[in-house]
Amino acid sequence: MTTWCRFKTGNKTSYGVVEGDQMIAVEGTPFGEHKRTAQSYPLASVKLDIPVRPETFYCVGINYKDHILKMAKMRGVEPSFPPKPDIGYRTNNALIAHDEDIVKPADAGDAFQYEGELVAVFGKRCRNVSKEEALDYVLGWTIGNDVSERNWQKIDRTLWRAKNTDTFKPMGPWIVTGLNLDDMTTVIRVNGRETDRFKTNNMIFDAPTYISEVSKYCTIEPGDVMWMGTDGVPENIKPGDTVEIEITGIGVLRNKVVQGK
Amino acid sequence: MTTWCRFKTGNKTSYGVVEGDQMIAVEGTPFGEHKRTAQSYPLASVKLDIPVRPETFYCVGINYKDHILKMAKMRGVEPSFPPKPDIGYRTNNALIAHDEDIVKPADAGDAFQYEGELVAVFGKRCRNVSKEEALDYVLGWTIGNDVSERNWQKIDRTLWRAKNTDTFKPMGPWIVTGLNLDDMTTVIRVNGRETDRFKTNNMIFDAPTYISEVSKYCTIEPGDVMWMGTDGVPENIKPGDTVEIEITGIGVLRNKVVQGK
């Protein structure tokens, strides 16, 4: 098990390995050749960056039964379960790191919500792989917060600004390798109060199914990410709130909401 | 007016400037510092690469009145005009260069079609810009072919494989700066026979409108691209066919269709 982080010093971004309360700087990246350097820092002093900037940013829209049932009830519509693993996308402009601020735009409404998600980070190029071998192409796992403006989600023809406005995609804090998905629980807290708790792997289509299906048509590159969806019914968040998403074995992704101009 | 191309020599990809039948290699990129080298090649000998690999790949889904009217008639549905400029996305895995092959998957149906599009390539970081200043952030223009599998487009929950399967996004041949959009005509040919011809700038929402609107929520980065939609009713293409998309002042993007396994 290795914990890969990406950190900033001045204008430079580098990879490092977290061990206890220390971070050892690494030359190279986890996606290619790399070696540990002699330089280490106290983890508490490190400014974390997003753990990777993907070539393609895959995102599973709806992938938990409870989320679909409860969201449909709330919207007064019939629940609709996805019949097959059709993948969606998000965009890099929206990515922010652990501890960076989610900026709520001035024209965003009250239905401004978090979604806590498991994220697969790919380590190897992957095309036409079986379900059985799919996880061999995953370097490790991180956490994503699929921040959503529900009114824009409803009224726009696409998900562009509802899901991809700048700062709407916190990802981090780091990538952890060698985890067992069945051991994971996702816990979401707003200002320290638990708002959701679910078995992370209780998905309609699991990660191997999605990876195998996508790879029949699309080449997945090292550094690409796949966000796996959320469960439960997210609550509204507002400027001043802090959202924490914790997944067993990975850690906590924490971001504060601030008011945009 | 400058014609920027990106070309391959061995495993290396570099930028160059096209002048007449020669290509002069450039150190650096058009998005940052650069200078011409003393090295030039006959253009005919150059293996072109896609002119840029974007951080975010914006794509306007439907943006021409005739396309909407005729496609709706063909599908037996009411035409639906977009009430506002909501942007969509495509993905990097699908990009191929001029003269590279579009691979039609073995399980794709007959309704396999081209869409000829004008593409804006951004040269500067762009956030919250007015319509009037929007084009100042565009480095230049290239051509895109938004290859689409219409049955998948209809039956899937998202556009993922209908629009983003590997090789479904030819882009090129190069980027041309300093063009006047009102002077452009888009002409599409299949096996040399003209199948579509339309005024390139006859859009429902023009490029400045889209750029200004997107930039209210999303930071557009240098190297990002925005595909502007197509007009007319595309025809089906099949393995063996060659599609050419010509736009005044830019050139011709040509790709052959081959059968996938």
C-alpha cells in the first residue's frame, strides 16, 4: 500500500509518498519512472495539489439504487435505473485540491449540493479489458466531491455549469494503492455533522464493469480518472460550510464553501 | 496570418509554421514562448499530428437552424431549438489527426455519420470576458469532424460511445490565425462528391456568444478547443469512404473510414 500525493512548492508541482506524518518527495510520477529523493517534509506543512490532472475525466452519473429512489421521490418523478453502464464526463477547469475553497457563484441557487464519490485513478493504458483484469489497470483510489447546482442541472440542456463550474470538482487528498473496495465505507460530514454513510462498493455497476465496458470503445490513459457516483440524498451547502468526505483506507477530502462575486 | 501545425518525427511531437509548400520547425508552442528554428521540411513529407491536445474539449451540440429542422424531420420529432448557449464536451481519447483513419467499430450500425465543424483554439486564459473581447482569446481556427453513431446516440443515456469512441474526433490539419469568420464557407465531400455546403458563421449562437457565456463559469485555458457545431443533414459513411471537410482560409481535413475488428 502506497499513498501518492502531489504537492506544490512555489510554482512547481511534484509527486511525493506519504508515510506517517512525513512526505517524501519523488522524482518522476507514479505513472512512469520514478525514484524517491532524500528530501522529506512534515506532512502538515505540505500544500497538496490535486493528485492528478487527467487527459479524460470520466464520471458515472448515477450508480447507487438509494440515491436514484430518494432523488426521484424528492423531485416528484418516477425513478429511472440505468439499464447499462453509460459513462459521463466532467472537466479539468473545475478541479480543486483538498483544503481549497469551493466558490459558490453569486447567481447559484440554494440547491447547491455535495456528492461524495470514490475515484479510480488509472496507472496503465487500458483498451478492451475484461472485468476480471480491469482493476490491474487502476493505480489506486482517491476521493471526489461532485458539487452540483440542482437548478442549473434541471434547466440547462447539458450539465456544463451545474457540474463543471470552476471549483465544483474537489479531488484528493491523495491516491492510495492496494485497497479492497468491499472494506470501504463512505461518510460525509457537513460542519462535522454526519449527513450520509454508505457502503462504497454498493454500486449498481461496479468499477470493473464500468472500466471493462468503457475500454471496449475508448482507450483509457494513465492518469485518467473515473468518478464512481454517490449514494443517499445530498443536503444543501452554503458559504461558510465545510464538507468532509471520508472513505475507509483513503482519508478525508475537506473543502470549505465560500461566496463568489 | 500564421498557419501553425504540429508534426511528428519519430516519437517526438513539435510545432511548426507552414509557408507555401514548406514547414519551418518551431521551438516552443504557439501558446507560450517560441522561436523559429533553421530547420524546414517540404510540407508534403510532414506527418501531421492533431494541432493541440486540449485540457478541456468543448463542443457545441446543435448550433445551426437547418440542421435542427432537417434532423428533427428525419427522426419524426418536433424540432427543438436551444434557448441558450449550453456547451457540451468531447474527449481526447477520440482525437486523430488529418490523414489518420476513422475506425468504424464492428458493432456500429449503418447510421455512422460525419459532422463538419469549425473549431476555435484558445491562445490565452479566459475568464468572464465580454462578447466583444471574446475573440481576442482565440489563437486561431481549425476543423473538426464530429463522427457520430446515431443508434448509440439514441439508445445510450449519454453521448459517450456515440461521439467519443477512439478515432471519432478527427481534428486538423492545422491552426490558422487572423481569419474573418464571415468569409468562411464549410464544404463537405464524401469520396470527392459534395454532400454539404453552408455558411460557416450562420450559427444560432456565434463563437463570441459561446465563449463569453462559458467564461462566466469556467476558466478556458490556452490550448482548449471549442467545436462550433454543424449544419445540414450528414450522410452515412462506411469503410472505404473518405471524408473531406474544407473551410475557407483553413484548408481541408481528410480522413478515411476503415473497418474495425
